Amino acid sequence: MAPLTARGHQQATAAARLLADERITAVYASTALRARQTAEHLAPAVTALAELVEMGIGAHEGSSDAAAHALTAEVLRARIVDQGLGRRVAGGESGHEVVARVTAAFQGIAGLHVGETVAVVGHVASLTVTIARLCSLAARVWGTPLAHAEPFLVGWDTEAWHCRAWPGARASSSE
């Protein structure tokens, strides 16, 4: 696993400054080293959850091949815009599997921290697919991927998930 770059540390520091006035009671992160290092800028105690890892792309994991990247982007688009969660990349996870595991993590976190503010650090594709689905954002978020270490609010009201704003997206309110 690659460590956070100098730029990544700068982004994480900026995110921590943005969140400095928030009463964050817990910080959760993917088990990936970069995600944990990002989360450590928010609090010294971070709970790592395997459910928050990036979507699995099978045989293309770690590939720098342009065709593999193009296929991954095509599948990601299908999952977000067309709600086509059945597709996989090179034997990796289906969108159904990604959404189920990330949703389970979110529900577990929400259940432990009712009425509290927590920070969750994960990965662009798995969070985008899941949050777009949970907040019924679909195509409104396509073309505006989550920026690295840019905080935004996702809320749970015991009945539904809400995303008041998606960084850079047009008309993204689901309320």
C-alpha cells in the first residue's frame, strides 16, 4: 500500500482545518494506508473498517493500463448514471456488493453515533457509487467526482440518507 503523498498530507491538513469547529466524536477510515493517514489528520484515534475500501476491480487491481482504466470508468459510469450495479471489472466486485458493504458500514456507524457528527474517510469510486445511490443523486453527480480530502455532509434521520450538497454537482439536494 502506498503512503499518502506530500500533496495528500496538504489536502488532509486543509480538510482538518475546515472541520476544526465541528464536534466530531469519532473518525472512521478505510483500512487502506492513505485513508488511515488522511483520517489521522482529523483525530489521533481512527477506527479502520474494511467495508470502506475502494471498489474491487479484480485482475486490474493496481494496473496502470489505459484500457483497464477506461473499462473501470465505463463500469463506474454505468453504476452511477444508469444504476447498473450488476457489472464488474475483471472479476472484481459488482456494484451491488460495493453498495451493500459501504452501506453496512454507514448504517453501523450511524447506529453507534445517533445525533453525533463523525468523519468517514474512504475512496472516490466506492463512496460515489454508494452515496449517489443512498441519497438518490444518480446522474447529478456524474462528472463531478469527489475531490480528495474534501469534506461534505451526509446525514441519516433514522429513515433515509440525505446529502445536502455534493461538491461541485448541480442541483444535488435530496431533501
